[in-house]
Amino acid sequence: MKIFQRSCLPLIVLLASAMPAAAAPEMDGDYLKTGFDVLAGYKFVAPPMDPVLSAGGVRPTGEEQIPAEVKALNGRKVVIQGYMIPVKMEGGLVTEFIVVSDPLVCCYGNVPEMNEWIVVKMTKGVQPLQDVPLSFYGKLKVGAMFENDFMVGIYYLDGDRMEVPAS
């Protein structure tokens, strides 16, 4: 056994030194840069609505499907790039919208999966800019969201600001 351990030690040291070091998270000021490659990088199947459970029982959320690395983003200040689909406007400004990874999703293509959009509510209204890649800053909530007993998303961003990324 000692011969095996001594003979394998150089190989283990060589393999460990060849492995890339874990990259430090990329930041934009106080905001962690994240993307749909992480948020939508796994299969999520929305659980079916159960009217019996929604009448007072425990609703299925599907949250057990969300990977730990994604759950770790809950409550973090993040910045994510995507495209705006306005939902609610006040005084010519957008106050609520959905962010998707591709401008052709939803309106012109396939309906995105539940982990392929983020519901955003801004503290102050922003200009409606569709079909333009944008950066959205805010505090991310990861977990099932319901409206009128229907699951409407698993990502919610309490938006601070929106910017057109530098080219």
C-alpha cells in the first residue's frame, strides 16, 4: 500500500497543479455579474397547479430543482444582461418588465422556460427600450413566485437601475 501511495503522489500533485484555479467572481462595483448561462443552465420543470393544495395546503414550488450555485444568488446584488419585455408602464416609463436572454424569445419564438426569464420591478421607472441589450442592476430573489395561485416565475429582481452596456 505504501508503494502505491508514494508512486501516485507525483501524479496527484501534477494533476492538481494542472487544474485551473477557481476564478474570483466578476464584480461591477457592488454588483455580482451573472448571466442566463447560470440562471438557465439547468432543466426546470414547473410543477402543475393543484387547486386542492392552493386552497390551503402546501403548493409544489419545484425549488428542489434549482442548483445550489443559483440558490446562492438569492439576496445578492447582481447585474445581468438581457432584453426588456415591458409589462407595466406609468407616465411613459416602464416600472415592471420581464428580462429574457434573447429578443426573439417569447414574442417571436418559443415561450421561454421558467428559469429563462426574470421578473423585474424598478424603484423608479425607466425608458422602454426593446430589442436592445441592456444591463439590469438590483437585488435578486431566487424562489417560486405566485400570483392568484399561479406560479409566475422563480427569479425576481428588485431593480435599482438599467444601463446600455458599453460596446
